[in-house]
Amino acid sequence: MYDLLVRNALLVRPGRGVTEGNIAVKDGLIADIGDEVDGEATRVIDGEGLHVFPGVIDPHTHPGLVAPLERRLPLESRGAAAGGVTTLISYIRRPEDYRNSVPARRASAEEHLLQDFAFHVTLLNERHLDDIDMCVREFGVTSFKIYMNSRMPLSERMRMDALPGQQLNDIAAVDYDDGFLLKAFRSLADHPGVRLNIHCENSDIAIAETARVIEQGREGLAAWSESRPSIGEAVAIHTAAVMSREFGVPLYIPHVGSRTGLEAVREIKQLGTPVIVETCPHYLVLTDDADPAAKVSPPIRTPGDQKAAIEAVATGLVDTLGSDEIPYTREEKGMSTFWTENTAFSGCGLLLPVAITSGLPLEAVARATSEGPARAFGLFPRKGSLEPGCDADFAVVDVHSEREVRPAELVSSSDFSVYDGMALRGWPTLTVSRGDVIFDRGAFPARHGRGRYLFRTAEGLAGHGRA
């Protein structure tokens, strides 16, 4: 007898397309799948007219950048579950060493999350380079991050992740240079397979262009885009790629949304760089005439850039889709003064509807939101797949249902949405994580704290460089 059986659904599987069939769940795993699978089950769901996607893996979230964790994590976890998200990979950044902060963040997540989860650890200073071995061996972290856009004065007040019990986020000054990037690559070369995630924007270009645009008295998203030109993305991407090839360290380049940046990605892939590339949902549906609340780094750009981002996902030039979520409230975002306004916003729970609404083929949506992140970060095939023996992580989605985004109806600690008023289609009706229903048509039947930490190993990354 199965625990759960979804009948008569349309199954979306990368490499296999969209096929009719049933999906059976037993003991937290996919027991069987196909048009002939049937039998008795504790719960049977009629999937007629609905699509089953592999559970969304959001590889790019920052829930710790808004304190307190005790209030934010449960809300953001429910919002993600409503969007079909079954795995969250979050960045941790702290100024001190990571001996205590990674276990503390893990404990907090284990207490509050519905989904399984993992971490990327941010390298901000040379002390952090000494933490790499500890993070890999003791904490199962196999992905690290560097911000190439964090040269002073751009980063004199960088927000740090909150720890359990903190009511306010710490602020620290960070000063990046390419010498530090070189040292990081050299350190990571001692850990084959471990991946370096790099925010690729050239700081010197951003500093010079920001001063020029501000002096002109301009503001808004078009001015923001000009202050952080896409050529700065391309220069940084090529710099990172040269070092990646030199040291044999695989790259992950997040949030690439410009034509120029995507062309740089194409070039470094042709040169054999072991790289996986991410774009974000906002680059697929927003342009630089949107609400200034959509200020993010790298910037949202022109309709031509939007078209290029959609095409890059559809063709596989871009491998993954990540939300880059920071669930600010309006007050925390600081919208009253544009040039000091914080970058980023919420959106994890809207990954699927935005991707589907953008017009991407459904198979490409499944690849970028699930299989791609699973392969990138050593979770495949346990995650990111609908094959028998894999974790029973999936979302049942009505790809034809359409409704307007209303911030008050979204489950989030954020009180605004950059998609406010936009008609999106493709809303999940049911989300299943390891066989447990964590979202069911507006309800959240599972208990918080059921999410498991995903301890990763470098061996699990073998073969997923995507050169």
C-alpha cells in the first residue's frame, strides 16, 4: 500500500518531456512512476489537468539578512512551500570565523523550516580562507561565495546574517580585491569539486559610474542599471573564469540577467570553464521601467536583456533559476531614498509562477528550478528528479490558473512585492517534501522543524561542472 498516489497527472521531467502518468510515494521516496502505476494508497489525489514538477530547489536565498530568525524563518518557509519549494539553499555571511555560526544557523533552520536545506558560506576575509577545510569536512558545505562588488566604499556597511536570538543584524565593512580572489581560488584548489559562487560585478567600474550618474541627479531603475553597467558583469565574469581554469575550481555565477553578461557566459563556456550559471525570476518578467522597489544587484535592465535571459534558460545556456530573496519590509528596504535603498526583495515562493508566466517551456522550467540546482550542489539524483528511489519532493501545479499578485495574500514577512498587480499563472496546489504534504491549497499541514540538513560531500559534485 502506498502512502500517497497522484493519478492522471502530467509529469514534467527534464530529458523526458511532459508525459501522462501516475506517481506513487512510499516511506518518503518515489516508489514508482508511469502510466501503469496504480494501487491502494492512504491518500489518492486526482491530478487530472494538473502538472507534477520535481520539487523546486531555490539555490539562492538570504533569509538571515533580516532578523529575528525566530520570526522570519517560519514565515518564509511557508511562503516557499506555497510556491512548490522543497529545498532551500541559503547563504551565510558573518565577519568572524564560522566555527560557531554555521552550527547555530543549522540549529535554527532545523527548528523552523518545513523544507530540507543546505548552506553556502561567504568568504569575506583571509581568516575565512582558513575555515574552508572545517566547513567542508565538519559541516558538509561544498560551496562558498565571494562578492567581487564589495570594494570600499561600496561595502562599508554590509549587512551580516543574524544569529539565533539577535533582534538586529550586525553591520561590517568589507573590502574586496582581486588578490583576495586569487588566494581563495588557491585555497579551494586543495578541495577538488568544491564550488566557488561569485557575484560578478567589477567594483571599480561600479564606483566610477555610480558617481557619474548621481552627479547627473538621476535615480530609478534605469539610472541604477547605468551605474552598474553590464560591461562590469562581463569583465568580472572573465576574470573569475581565468582563475577558475587556472586552479581547476568550478564556478557558480549567480544572477546573470544582461545580454552582455550572458554573452560572456557563452564565451567562457566555449573556453572550457567548469561553470554553472544562474539567472533570477525578476530578470525574466521585469524591465528597468518597473517600480524602484525592484532595485537589485546586478540591476534589472532593458526588454532586450529580458528576452536574452528567457532565451538563455530555454536553450540551456543558463542552468539554474534562483530567487536571490531577501524578505525586507518596506521600512527595512529603505525606499524613501533611492541611492541608499537596500538591494533585493522577496520572491522565493513565486519562482514557479514567474518562470511559467515568462513563457519558458515547462521542461526548461523543471530543469532550471530543480534538476539544475541539484546537479550544481551535489544533491542529484536524491533531489531534482521524479525517478523511483529519489526523495518524494514534488509540486502539483495548475499551469493554467491565473491570478494577480497581491502582497497581502502572499505568505511572507515582506509587506510588498515587486510583482504587485502582475497576473501570474502556474500556481501550485500541493507541495510534497519527502512524502509529507507541506502545502495543500492554502493550508500547511506539516510541522515546522521537519526539514533536514543536507550534509554534502565534494564527491557528490563529481561530474557536474558543466564545462
